[in-house]
Amino acid sequence: MTDKPEKFIDENGIRSDGRRANEIRDVKIEVGVLSRADGSCYLEFGKNKVMAAVYGPREVHPRHQQKSNRAIVRYKYNMASFSVEDRKRPGPDRRSIEVSKVSREALEDQVFTEYFPKSAIDIFVEVLQADAGTRTAAINAASVALADAGIPMRSLVSACAVGKVDDTLVLDLNKDEDNYGQADMPIAMTPDGKITLLQMDGHLTKEEFKQGLEMAQEGCRQVYEMQRKALIDYYSKKTEVLATEATATKDVKEDAPEEPEDVTPVEVTENTEDTEKIDDTNETEDSEKTEDTVKTDDVEESEDSGEDVPYIDEIADETDGQMDESEEESFNE
């Protein structure tokens, strides 16, 4: 742990990390980083690095926890053992249980739980690197993850902290300001100014409290704009990718050769008579060929049987002999 600095704000009004009193740390938001979760978000808030995942609405286990008229929202906040300089003992502790409770209440108020009776919406937040303000960073990430999961919400919830160091109110405390400051007040609210979370550790006067609320409201407004922009950018790119894929698929189908259409036979009545005539002619020719074949077969069979077939010369000799005998008888008469 670092030693307490002598001054948090120099004579020019610049804080130890180079920001002015009313400036928040750099914010980076990525949507849809976990494919297996229904909704997810990775958020960097200064040196804080947080991962949030949302599952549901889904069936409640154990069953006795379900509500017949609405869904239950379960929120689990956890800090990884390596998220801080001094290794943290793994598992839940009093602080993580307390942060989980207040964060759940800050988000549940904006969820339409009545739309999903007898179901559960689970929110898991893992702090990968901690540098003050982890509960506010976790709420910001969880709110974006809920929107990514398609959970109906009245509005996004944005969170920011305001504190007091060197008798001066500052927005979004860093690690040294959180550890050694005079006050720390994390706040979560909706864009219309409804406060869903307000905690305070330290001492503030009435005027300082009012001024701190105004500063926190401005910080939450800036965070809300970043949340909204991250969601719009993510789904705009996703829509463009889907449109590009659809166009590419369409182009491939157009370039592909056309498949031949199934040709069904069509009966033509005009050619039917000609076809029948051709068939009759073919049948006649076939029958004639068949008769010739039968005659040829008879001759072959007679040859094969061994019978003497009279030749033309022998028949002619017999005829001549008969003619000679008749001529002799007529001559004698």
C-alpha cells in the first residue's frame, strides 16, 4: 500500500492523476464480450477493470425462491484474488456481500420483473483489477450487460462517486483519494435523476452534500452517454455485419449456375395418330419378318430331318417320260 501523499490537489487545482475536481476518469466499454452469456460487458473505469455477465430470465433453483408474480434478480459481486496489490482471500466476505446487496437493489428497481414470473435474472460481476470505485464501475457494467441481454428496463443505471479531499469536493475518486480522503459517497441514478443507490463514508456538511449530489449527477450523465454510445455502436456494427453476410449470400446464389428445371412430359394429341400409324407399320414389318423366319425355319427343319427333297431335274424327267408314253399310244391308234 502506498503512503499518504502530502497534497491531493496542487495550487493550480490539479489532482494527483492530472484531473480537475469535476472530471471523471477515462471510461472504456465493450459490449457482448462473452458468447455464452445472454448479455455481457467489459468496462474499464480508470484503472478498474470489470467484467459483467447476465443470464436469464431462466428457471429458478432452488424452487422455493421463485416468486409467482415476478422475477427475482440475483447479483453476485466478487473481487479476484489478484485484483489488488495484497492478495485477497478468495470467496465471499462481508464487503462483497454488502456490495452485492446494494447493487442488486440499485438495478432491480429499473427492471420490469413483472414480465417474467417464476424466473430468475442472474448478474455476475468480476473485478479483475481494483483501483477505487469498484462498486460504481460494477453497476455501470451490469447495467450495460442487462441491456445487451435484452432484459426490459425502464432505463439504464449509471453510477459515480464523489468525495472530499483537502477540504475540496472531487468527482470519481482514485485509489489514494479513496483511502486517505475525508469522505466518499458513491451514487447510482437514472438519466431522469432518480437515485437508486446512495452511500456515504465520512463527513460532509449540508452544503457540501448538495454540491456533491450535483457533481455526482453530472458524472452519472457523462457515464450514461458512454453506456448509450457503446450499445449503439455495438448493435450498429452487428447489423452491418449481418447485412453484409446477407448480401454476400445473395450474390453467391445469383452467380451460381441455374439448375435445370424438371421437365414433365406433355401429351400432344395431334401426333398421336402418326405415332399409332408408325407403330402399326412397325408391327406389320415385324410380322412379315416373322413369317419369313418361320418359312426359313421349316426348310432348315426339313433338311435336318434327313428326308429326300425332290429336285427340279428329277421332276422334269418324270414329266418327259409320261409325255412320251401318251404320244406312243396315240400313234398306235
